Amino acid sequence: MAIVGVGNNTCVYVIAIFTMCESTEKRICIKFCFKIGKTATETYQLLQQEYGEDVVGRKQVFDWLCLFKAGRTSAESNPPVGTTVNVEKRGDDC
């Protein structure tokens, strides 16, 4: 891990970088679960099992699974430029 700031803001910068990486890791886990055919509920339960209190929200899991089902390939937080995906949930599916 690299120290990115100087002075009083150093910790803030390092925490922001760590949080960004941790969120991406969880989205990659969600993408993997999608690829192996797990439902949104199963995916959320697996994430709860692994991350405990640090799990992403249930709605986020459902939203990300819907995005992957709609054809999204990236687990990055920013959607690709020029792409709009409408997400409509019906029960455990998109």
C-alpha cells in the first residue's frame, strides 16, 4: 500500500483507495456468482457469509446482477460511456 497524501489528509487518501478496491472485489464476486448461475438471494447470502457486517447492501447485489444479466461485463463502478441499462426487478430476477 502506498501513502498518497501529506500531512493531515494522508489517512483519508489511503482509506479511500482501500475502500475502492474492496468494493471492486465484491462486485467481482457478484459477477462470478452470476456467471455460475447463482440467484440474487444466493449471491447475497454467500457475500454475507464471507464479508459479515462489511457486506454490500441486498439492493446493490440485485442491481449488479441485473446489470450483468443485461450484458454488462465490467465490474468497475462507472458504467461504460454511452450505455444506458434499465433495471426492473421482478422477485429474485431482473
